[in-house]
Amino acid sequence: MMKDSLKPGIKYEHKFKVPKSKTVPSLYPESEEFVAMPEVFATGYLVGFLEWACIKAINPHLDWPQEQTLGTHINVSHEAATPAGLEVTATVELIAVEGKRLIFNVEAHDGIDLISKGQHERYVISRQKFDERIKAKVNVI
């Protein structure tokens, strides 16, 4: 069960040096359009980085790994390009706990520019129950 400490006000800062493998051409190497684009931090990887920071913020407040969270909504800007080699910093804050639904304010900076801001929603799951539902879904195929 979620711990009593899982409540609004939890903050976390997460840093990550952007490698070439997290730039736009690497997002979908199967896509000639992506491959032709600039080598800057891809929005898809930025979203994952923000999720990662939120996970790190709340895992101490869950019965991890039996209890986990999944991203259910993301509403963020991507305001500035970040080349590989720069370190990005995500700052996240849990602002609401509505049952198993968690809402975060998120932002990211690359040391030069604010690169992202917005909100992210996650949902607390039982890993065992989730895996059972996925297995049933796969068996339908």
C-alpha cells in the first residue's frame, strides 16, 4: 500500500548528461525523417526524463517494486533545443494525490535555457495485477 508519506509537497531534482543516443535521429532510427533531423535532445526522450524524475521522487513513498506508477498524461512544452553533451536538470513536485492518481508540476533546464515546463500525471499500480491484465490482453491476440 502507498505509504502515508505520499502526499503533496514531495520535490525532486534529477540530472542527466544528454548522450548522442538521446537525440532526435536516435528516436526512431527506422524513420528517415527523424534520421535527417538535428542531433538535439528529442522531445520523446525529454518526456521520459521527466517521468524518470517523478518516479525517483515518489518511489521511496511506495511499496516498490510491488507497487509502481505508470504515466497516464503529459502536458509539457519543449521550448529550447539541447545539444548532446549538455546536462539537463528536471525539477518536479508532487502537487496532488487523488486516490491512486498523482499530479506533478515539472520543468527542465539545460544550464542555458528553460527547456520544458508543464504537468505530468501518474497512476499507482500493483505490478502483479497489472501483469495479469497484460497477460490476458496478449492472450486475446
